[in-house]
Amino acid sequence: MSRPLQVVIVAGSGRRPSRTLGLLHAIAAQLGQHLVIRTEVVALSDLGGQLLSATELAQLPDPVRQKIAAIESADVLVAGSPVYRGSYSGLFKHLFDLVPQESLIGKPVLLAATGGSDRHALAIDHQLRPLFAFFQALTLPLGVYANALEFDNETIISPALQERIALTVQRALPVLQAVAATPVQAHVHV
């Protein structure tokens, strides 16, 4: 018997509207077509100012600590960032600097990124995967990269991008179905 998966969307954009947030919502919607999910959003556009003054978890206000606790307790993360000069945003990195190092061990992470052009597409494999490898998280087989021409504000207008999202979710399903089949009390990240 499957249980609902707690999916936490982590959007690394510091502003709204955000193509990154639109992409992450589309990925979560595609997951929801195959699995029973509950989603929570951690949007850096909502947290930026509260994050910047903290260099350790204890310095954060309670609402931000609750968002980090959501990241820690998620069954799966759908994490993405806009790409700036070949890498994820500094605010995205700062958020993960505050996430306890052991809390993501074995956690499935579906990666996504957005950028102005396709020149930044390798940021998923060369920037995001190493970040989550440090945490010993389980990055899922495919990530989704989208360029600015595939959106109208936060709305995806590219059929090719929709196909990439569907393929990425399809490849992630075996892992996520196994997580959903694991009872909550026995679900341990190893």
C-alpha cells in the first residue's frame, strides 16, 4: 500500500515571477499524475532577507527554521535554481549551507535549472549534482533544464519542455514508488 509522498519544492530564485518556480511546480504536477503527493514550497524569494543575516541554523527566525525542517523531513526534494554565470544562485547555496549535513543522506532529489540560454544546461550535472553529492543525497537520473524562450513569465509554453519534464518524472518513478511503498516509521534515509 502506497502512502502520500511529502514533496518539498526548493526554488532558488530570489524574485517573482520566477521561471524556476514555474518549472518546479510543473515537475511536481507531473509527479502528482503518477503518485499521491503533498507539496510544500520553500521559495527563496520569500526568505531571502531572513536568510542573509544568518551564518548558522540557530540564528534563523522560526519560520525559516521550519522551512529547513521541511527540507530535512521531505520524502523527496524537487530542487532548482536559476543559473547565474554558470552556477546556481548564491542564495540557493546559502540555504543549503544552513541545512544540517546528515539530514539529506539517501534522500531522492530531482534537479532542475533555468537560464537565459542553453549555454547553462550543464549546470545541473556540473554544479547541482556535486552539491547534493556532498550531502550524500540520491540525485535522480535526469534533471530538467529550461531556457527563457520556453516560458511566458512562470508559464511553460514549450511542448518540448513538457516532454522533458514527463521523461524526467518517468525515470524517477521507480525510486519514488519504492519510497511511497515504505511505511513512514520504517522510512529511514541511509
